[in-house]
Amino acid sequence: MKLELPGQLRGPECKVIMPVATALRRELEPIVGAISGNGIERVCVVLRVAGSLGDFGAPGIEELTIDGDCVKCDLVFSDEDWANQSPQQIRAILAPVVVEALRECLEFAGVQAVPIDLPPTT
């Protein structure tokens, strides 16, 4: 199974989260790659990040859907003053909710999941 973590950003300052999201995706790929079931081959968690140009509503997981071999959801983040956060702080914000969204997507698709544990930030 493959993992996708695309982003929709509401402000230029939000772009600082994308390198952290990419690193997080790389950490999760081996775990997600070991999961199979129910014809699902991709999990897509769309990061919708609020910033200076607006927001996407209340933070949380929304719009769980299955489209062919892909289960996806939107993961909404409130404005966290992204430009003033360190990469470690951004990872601490992203990682737990991305893992939870991944779990919810797999559960929604009826896929037997393996434990998803990430090492703590340093």
C-alpha cells in the first residue's frame, strides 16, 4: 500500500510544513507498505492548512471516502503561526494527527492495520 500526503495551504507561510510532511511520509512508508487488504492500494491524507489567507473550518479529520483502490480523507489544521514554528514543533503538531487520520482511513476501508508507531521527536 502507498501513502500520499498532499497539502492545500492557505498562506505562503504554510509552505514550511511541507518538508516536515514529506519527512513524515517517508517515516510512515515502510509501515504502510506492509499493509494490504480489501483492494485498497493507496491511502491519501490531504493536509488542509490554515494560514494568513484563510482556513478550512474546524480542525480534524473530514470527508472519509473510497475511490477505487484509494481511501482518502481531509485533515484540517488551524493556523499555528507556522512561520514561527521549528521543524520539530511542526512535526509534533502533524505526526499524531496524521497517524490518527491514517488509522481512521484504514478502519473506514475495513483494512486490517498493523500498529503505527513513530519514534518521538528529538
